[in-house]
Amino acid sequence: MPEIWNRTPSLDSTSRGIDAQLLEGHWSSILSPTNGARSTPRPVSAAPTLPAKGRGRARSGTASNRARRVLHSLPTLCGSRGAGKETGSVVGAVRFLSLINRSFRRTGGFEGETREGVSQGQSLSGLQFWDGNPAGDSPVSAHNQQQATAMNRFPFHSSVGGLDPRPARTFNPTCPGPRQRGAQLLVAWLLVLLATPSAHARKGDRSPAHPLPSPEFSLPGGVFTSNLMVRVESPVAGARVLCTLDGSEPGDSTPPLAGPLTVTNSVLLRARLQLPGKGLGPTRSETYFLLDEGLRNFSSDLPLAIVHTAGRELSRDRKDPAAFRLMDLNGRRVSLQGPGSYDGRVMINIRGRASLRYPKRSYTLKLVDEEGEDRGESLLGMPSDEDWILYAPYPDKTLMRDALAYEISRNMGHWAPRTRFIELFVTEGRARLSREDYVGVYVLEERLKRHPERVAIHKLSPGETDEPSVSGGYILKKDHVDRGYFGPPDLLGGGNGMMSSSSRNGFPTPPGGFPADPAGFLPTYRSNTRGRDTSDNGPVGSSSRRIQRRFSDLPGSLTAPVLRDAEGGARSSYSDEEGNEYLEHLEEGFATGVHTNQLYYVEPEEDEITAVQKAWLKRYMDSLESALYGTNFLDPAAGYRAYLDPRSFIDYHLIVEVTKNVDGHRFSTFYSKDRGGRLQAQPIWDWNLSFGNCNGKQGWMPERWLWPQLSDQEYLYFRRLFEDPDFGQAYVDRWGELRSTAFSATNLLGRIDAMTRQLHESQGRNFERWPILGKGVNPNWYVGETYEEEVNWMKEWLSKRLAWIDAQFVPAPVVRRVRGKEGSVGLEWGAQAAGELLYTIDGTDPRSPGGTPSPSARKGPGPQALSQGSRLVARVRVDERWSPPVSLAAE
């Protein structure tokens, strides 16, 4: 068996005085050994490199993107270029090979790499590997040999820090065969060990130490109305200026700039210096947006944004570089020529699944610097980060349903994306910015991710494999690909490939049951309306079927066939009018072992989570389900409460039902688990099919519950949870609490009115661009002729919804303080429709766990006054159902 060896100093977590630094893939500044000799590796019979161009999505600023730049510099690794100079006392340099998992979903193409590579399934036996021994008498040679680890990700910290002190593993000499999820790529790395960090590392600068400065621009980028002359010059004598106009990185093959540039159309200008003997300098970018005559006077009462792709057609399947300019309000209005609050580079791609049927596209943005590294910035007052969403409301003609739901969730005490309404221009051409580039009202929102200001859970590093570190943080999701397995069961973590035999629709079973009036449980509705909701939620026959429907007759709309195969798997593909097909990728996850629920990795991401962490998470979810569906599920120590947080599950259920989000429970449903904590049903995401905006699942009806229409597989855990009478009562109590705060009709309708005022002007331009008012867009039920009609219908629907849910529960008793003539304080009780009043005056709950009256409970009528130090807690009881509590303390 061939082995990969490195010779490194014996470092552990307590080492002092030695730093290990990866030079971020910028191999033009590779450190030389202390004696000045260059490393000369032994030859390799087949160079460990990549295909000419990968497929999938690149994540700039991450291990995958750094790997791309390392591979681009493999000639330097092999010693074909002279090593640059860098301050720092060298202890040694280590070369080794590493296996990196390349996910087709996230990792990007490795453009420009055409080398002979190791193919899938090819044996590596007989290959000669780098031995890691630098030429000359380097101090590193005095250390013991240690077998290198074949890693599935970046094998060390990306800045100054210690090496992984864990024992190395044996290298498996066979490159994995083809997988349904991705590929394994063999990559060469160089790690440089420094006794003292380099100058830029000491300053905390992760950028490379370039021997040349940036070029100088005569005019900074911005928005202009007339032609420009731009000079790009070198401050270094003899250096040439290399320049591109399409946003690409200038390289050795880029022709030098001969003189000033005359700019007549919008252009993304990137330039860098080249000097013989010193290589290439850093790149600087400036974007010049030139306005068409029709936009010279354009202004808005919303922030404005421009995306310029320099001629690239945006895609869902890859991230493309683009320029992004954001202009915030300066007072009450902002013009396109106003100052930019953000002006820089981004990586952008079309996002969405079912929304790809609509011509108005949503986008994912990643802010990056000149080197392609993540660039966290605050946008429009929201906390700083690099990952953002440009969400395109389309079938939601109020334009506000997502933003409204996220605000409600935040008011309930949970993180949900912060949002700002904007108007957006997207230009994929190279002409001047014109009204044809206007794409309407968008929502700039935070992307769901682990972050101190977003989902605030611990970061789980690959080396954290033991308790308590391995217990979090995780983010999981249920989504559209959760109906059956795709491929062998072991790809998803075990199981027999069958869904759980428990696939009930309808209402819960005793002893607990959903805590609502049985009269409110109307029969489960199944639409037979042709031309509306034709999706099939039932079982699928053994033969393949294609259900194809046209969602919209508007220009640019897509046809979305749903494919189901004989194995019970489901996948989606999208075909445009030219017949181009875009296949929905598979996401990696696992099936729970008890209830066979499919869950998918979000954090750590599927190409970062380790096998040990996957196994731990699956065991945790299996233990949760064993406790939940076991005979002792009510035991507070051994039952379900030891594994999941009831309050978060109650809040998630309530916001789904109040808004009647028909995707709720089934799709875009996220769970988080922090280190040492329990599973939480949060955060919420994707709320456009809510507040009556759906013609399926009774979504247009303010009456009826959503959940009885869902199977156990879709309605994860809740039927069993509601068999706990205390969980059900906590649900009722939380409803009573929220009805005076986040679910207050005054609060909700007031926020709708405020958003309507905010959108009053811009919605007119949006619907001029997308003329869909008065037209049905799937899955609309109600079709208003005007924007005001759409908003008013939603407000009426929400008012009726709140009243209907109120009627399902026993109303809380009404009591208030009254003051007598001599200043005495008494209690006045309101009329009670039904049931008996039970109360205590010692602050305890008149309801005991399990649902019986407590020993200290007194029956009504209620007291007329409270003595000093006493606290009233009162409920109404009707048969076995209890109202929310009301509480008052003596003054």
C-alpha cells in the first residue's frame, strides 16, 4: 500500500512559539526553507488534478474556493516557478496529498485546469507521492515521520493556528467510485510551518503579500449619465496594466492596456499590474453604470439596487461574479445616481425550486472581496454578513407575506430573517442600464445560516467528535425531496427504504388529542377542482408517471413536471420553452431509524459534516423518536421532553396555523440543535403560500385546521405530542398569551397597513413590469383587480382566521380591577359563556399536570378583592378542556 508521509514538528494544542500558516492558496509567495533551497518533490506518474471544468456551485471564501486557487497554482507546487519571499522564520514545509469531497451542489467549476487526473474508481497503487521532505538541510528533517491524514475537507485552519494533534489515519489507496452526490478529488497541498508568523499574519490580514501594488484608477466607479474616459495606470515603473471588461480575473494571457478607456456602456472593469520577475499584483475592480436616457430622473421611496453581470446569463446551477450596488434612502427618497451604501463584487445565482416556474427570479448573493473571499458587510442596517437573499414576491401580490411572517416570528421571540423592501435592476447585457433592466419590488433578506446574529448556535468543527462538543450545533430540514428514498438506503443513513407504516391523515387519537372544540374538526378536505391544485399527495403506482401542467401563460414561464419512479422516489426537473432541462439536485441527509423520517443536513453543510457527527446526530434523532413513541413518553427525564423543546414546537405549529402556510410542516421546515441543548423547531422559512394565498390544502379558507390534511410523515411528531395533555394545554396557554401580543389583531393589521404605505408607490412600478393584477397566477385563489383589493382581502382573511381559532378554544375568564370611592381595589368578573370557573389566590395553577383540578383550586364565582401578597390565577373548564389562564396580583 502506498503511503503519504509528512515530516512535521510535534505540535499539540499547548505548543507555544510555533505557528502553522496556510498561505490561503496564493502560492506565488511560497516560503523557502531557511537555507534558501527549493523543495524538489519526487515525480508522480499521474498528476493529481482535476477535469477541465467542474459542474455545480462555487462557494467563494471557503475551503472549496481556496482549493480552486490552490489547484490553479499546482505548477508552483511542483517547483516550476520560483518561490517568492515572505518574512518569518521557517521551521519546515510539508507537502502532502488530500482527498477533498466535491459536492455538485456547492463546489464550483475549476476553470482552466486541463491535466491528466486520477479517474473515479482508479486504483492508486504504484503511484509515487510527495514525501514532504524539503530539499537541503531543513530543521524539519530532524522530526519523526508521521503518516498524513486523507481528509474529506480542508485539513487545517485557514489562518494562523495549530495543526490537528489527533493521530493520523491510514490512507485508503483507492479513489472512491462514482457517487450520486458528488466526487472525490485528489489534491496536492503545501503547509508551511513558521516559528514566527508573517507580517500580514501578525496584522490579522489574510490576504497574500503581493510584490506589486494595485493599479490606480483616474475615476472611481459609480452611476453616470454620459460617456467617461478612465485611465488605469501603474505607480511602478515598467509594470504593465492588465485589464478585463467582463468581470473576469486578469491573467498572464490578458493583453496589456495601451491607453485610456472610453466607457460608453455599463462595464465591470478589473485591473492588475504585471512586472517581469515579480509576477502579478493584486486586482482592483471598479464598476461604471451608465444610465439610459429613460432612467436619468428615476427615484424611489425604497432603497435601490443594481446587479451587473457583465454579459453573463445568470443560472441556478452555478454562481457567477457580478457587481452589486445598493443605494439606501437619503431622507425620503433615493435616486440611481445617489451614493452607494454598498458597492462591490458578489457571487450570484438564481435560487428557488417551485418558484422557477415564474419569470420573476429570486437570487442568492454572496459578498466577496477582490480575492473571492467572503466579505461580511451590513446591508441597509441589518447585521453584517456575506450571505444574502434577493427574494422575488410574484404570486403573492401583496408583496409582503414573507416579510410579515418573519416579523411575526421575531415578535414571538425567535430569529427569523430580517428584511428590507427594495427596487431592483438586473442587467445581464453590456449596454446602458435601462428600464428594461427593472425587475420590480424585491425583499433583501438574511440567508438562513448559523451566525451569532442569525441562528445563534455553536460552530461545530470537524475535529469535534466527543461529548459535549459533538452535540451541536446542527441545523436540519425537511424539504421537497422527503418522499421516499433516492438510491440505496445507506446513502441516507440506513433504514429499509420504506416509509413508516404510520401514514394517518385526520385527527389525533386519545388520551390527549388536539385541545380544541370537536365541533371545529370538519372533514378533511380534498380538492377536486380542475385547473387549480392538481398535485397528487397520495401513493404512487409502480410505473413511472409524469404529471405536467402549465402554471402560467405569461411569457418566460416554465413548465414543471413532477417525476415519480417505481422505487417511490420523487424528483423535480424544470424545462423552459426551448426544452432546456434543469434537474433538481439531491441533498444529503439521513432517515431516522424509528419513524423513518427523512432529514437533510444544513449545518454543518453536507460536504463538511464528518461521519462521526452524522452518526451522532442520527443516534440522537433515533433516541428522540424512541422516547416519543415509547411507553414512557410522558416521563420528564426519559420521555420526549429530554430531547425536544416543547415551546419551540408549539410556536412553530401556531404560526403555521395562524397564517395557514400550506407548505408548513412539509417543506422548508428547519430544526436546530445547539450544543448541550434540545431539538428546536425553528427558524421559519418560505412563507409565500400563506394568509389565504393558496388554492390547495384549504389554504384560501379562514376556517378549518391545516394539519388534519397531512400524513404523519408530513406532520412530523405532532400527533403524538398532542397525546400529551400537558403539551396540548401549553399550546392553548401560548395561544392566549400571543393573542395579546404577536397575534393581536391590532398589531397584525397595523403592520400590514404600515407595509402597504411603504409599498404604495413602488407596487405600481412592480405591476407595470409584471402585469398580473386581475390575472390568476398559480396557486392564487383570490384574484384582485388592484393592489388595494389584494391587501384588503388578506386583512379580511386574517381577521376571520383569528376569530375562528379563538372559537376553537375555551375562552379565558375576564376579570379586571375596579377602584372604589375610598380608593379600595376590587375585582370585576365578566360574563362567562359556559363551563365552571376554577381559581387559586396563592399564585399556583388551578389545573394540575394531566388535566385534573389542583387541590388548592376553588370553584367560582371569583373573589371580589385580593388581600395583600396574594396572586389570582383563574381558568375556565368545560368538560376536559381548559381555557388559557388569567393572572392578577394584589396591589
